Amino acid sequence: MSSNKATSRTRVRLIGAVASVAIASAVGLSAIGTGTVPVLADPVKLDKPVQAPSFADVVEVVSPAVVSVRVRGETAETGTVSSPFFDMPGMENLPDGHPLKRFFDQFREDRRSERPGPRLRQRPVAQGSGFFISEDGYLVTNNHVVQGGSEYVVVMDDGTEIDAELVGTDARTDLAVLKVKENGRKFTYVDFADDGAVRVGDWVVAVGNPFGLGGTVTAGIVSARGREIGAGPYDDFIQIDAAVNRGNSGGPAFNLSGEVVGVNTAIFSPSGGNVGIAFAIPASLANSVVQELIRDGTVERGWLGVQIQDVTDEIAESLGLDEAKGALIVDAKKDEPAGTAGIRPGDVVVAVDGKSIASPRELARSIAEYDPGQTVEVTVWRDGEATNLDVELGEMPSTDQLAAAPDSSEPSVTSTDFGLSVTPSEDGEGLVVTDVEPGSAAEDVGVAPGDIIRSVNSQPVSSVEDLKAAVEAASNAGRGAVLVQVERENSNRFMALPIG
């Protein structure tokens, strides 16, 4: 018995010894193979999880200042205001037999039978958004929200409805100001931000009245600045990706301090719904227009009376400009402020009162900031040097005037070295393009039959000899292109035509 126990103890010792040898061998092999025992790095992680931003504090503060704006129009027969129910979007387009359509038709007939007099001709009820900018009840919205209206109702965030009156509108920037008809009440209001400090990537919170649903909040970031969307000469929109839909028009986009960085005014939407691209009028522009509307009821802007276009690299090279900056004068009528002061087609405006001008849009905004009757110093690039001209600004007309193009005939046709066939114009001022050779330099820059070449390098041309002389002068000056003023369909444009 004792012999068996001893044998068992011996076996246990042997097994333990073998295991120890195996472990030691494994460690030894690892050490021999790598030189050191491998140490695994800790996994990458954040010590503190990222907290998603909350906009609740901003929304709580600014919401009382944001309102819905309802606009009603007068009917032709009675001068009364249409009922909002009658104009609920989509009700009139329901298919025949739909239970809601039957209910809608029956309700409308019942309401009409209750009212004596002529049947009402209904007009749509517009709905948008707005926000208070003063304690005594001035508020901002879009011009397209109030356009065509005769009565305006402001709906507060608590549902209270207050009548308002129209103070003024500015169609060019799509802004309007209303004033509520409730004296003595103090309203919660917000202020405009310094949009110069707004950066791409900053958070914005849009508050408004999409689809007439009432106060709704969406959030996003500033996607871009200085967007031009073809809305007018003062396009300078802030692009945001917060969900903005119909009914958000006129509502504010806030920064995280609760200041208005922009007034929501347009969306890019192929389908009619939000696709995450919205445009807001910058706070600085909105503030200046709004203050003038409150003061005068309208906005007066300075007026040069010119047609302008961008300066391309080719045009800059043809004029001897170091950079493709400024606003190229396409047309300047003699009876307009610029023409009276001596500005002429082919000039490039490079500064106004010493402030550099980088683009036509910047020139339009700069001149618009001056009052009519003010005199400004306009610096133009002409004949290879800068020239200063004093211009007394006029008042911007309600509609831009277009130049009338004279009729042209086609007598003798002469070919040129640029792949062009031209003939003198009927009025003796310019050359009519009768043909453009395919693949020529003229075709590449966009010259087309029917165009009238009015000038080359700011020198009037009435013959092929004039054209060739201007080209030779540019070539002798070491330039690789000439600047050609082309008139087409009652408008002028400059093109840089390569030499050789």
C-alpha cells in the first residue's frame, strides 16, 4: 500500500517536472527568437466619451423672439380676407370621391351659405417665418413672404396672434420689415451677429415655421460663404446644411450664442423638399437694409449706370493686368453717372475710394452702400495704367435699362487672320461677324456669327485695318491676346482673343 502511494507521488513529480521543462522551453524559444518577451500595447480609446452638442439652451432663449407670419390677400369682389381653411395646400387637389375632399367641399358650401352677398373668390394664404429685432415690435421676414399681401398676422410661439403692418420692403435683397400693432407690450428680441466672424464648419440653428407646422428647430453647419445663386446683383449668401423647407423663409439662423448670423431665404431643391442646401442672407447685409427700411420705408442705393463682367486670366493678360481682379466695364452710357465722369467700355474698375475691388459683385455691393448724389473716386485700369475718376452717383432705377442694338446689314465681307469673316456695321461703328471658322481661336473663345465687334483693346474699330492695327499694337507690347468688345442680343461682353 505504501509502495503504491510512493509510486503515485513519483508520477506526480515527473509530470510536474515535464510541464516545467515545457514551459521553460517555450519561454526560452520566444526569447531566442525575438530577443525580448513581446509586450502588447493598450487599445486606443478616449478617456472621456465625446459629448454631442445640445442646442436646447439656445432654443430656449431665442424661441420667444421667432414668430410665424401669415399673409392674407383681398378678394376682388368683396374686399374681404380669404379663410385659411379654404386654402389648405393640397385639399383642392384631392381626387374625386376622396372622403376628405367631400368633407372639404361640404364645409366650404356651408360656410358660404352662412355669409350673405357675393361668393368669395379665394386667394392663397402665404405663410412664412420672422423674428423680432426690437422690444417695441419690429420684426424681419422675407419680401417674397409678404409680397402681394394686404393683411399680416404674427403668431407668437405661445400661439398668440397679433396684427401687424408693413413698414417697408426691399426686393433686391428679399427683405421686409413688419411692426406689430400692439402698443405697450415688450417683446423678446434677438440681435444680429458679426457675420465676419462666421467660419465654414460653425454650428447654426434654424428656427422657423416649415410647412405651417409652427415653431420647429433644425441644426447644421455653415457649409460655405459668399454663394452666388443668381438671385440678384447683391448675392452673397451663407450656405447652411440645416433642414430648411417652405415656410422657413424669413426665419433666422442662429449661432450658439443666440445671435442671428443669417436670414433664411432660399433652398436648393430639385424635388421641392429639403436636400440639405439652404441659403441665408448674411447678418451684416440684412442689418443695414433693415435699419434703412425702419428709418425710411425704402432703400436707396448709389448707381453707376454700367454693365460689368468678370476679368478672366486671358482678359487680364490682354490688358496688362498682373491679376485677374476687378470689374470690366462692358457698357457705360454717356448720360449715366459713370459715362458722364469719363468711364468707358474696356476700363477695369480696380478700386472705389481706395478700397480694392476684386469682382463685379463686389463693385455692385460697394457702390450700393453709398447714397445717391455722393461723389466717389473710382480707380480704373486703362491703357496699361491706373486712372482716378470722380463720379457723382445717381439713384438706382427700379428696372435696369438695356442698350438698344442697331440693325446691321451685310455688304462686302472680309476675312481676318483669326478665323473670322466680318463686314462693317450699318452704323459705321463696329464689325459684324458673318462667319466663324470651326476650330479657330475665335470659336474657342465664343465669338459667333451675328456678333458685332465694337472695339479691340478699348479702341473703336470700323474696318479690318482697325482690327489688324490693334492686334499689331498688342503684339508689339508683348501681349498674347487682345481684348475684343462683342455686342450680342442687346448686351455687351468682352472676350480675350489670342494673338497668333
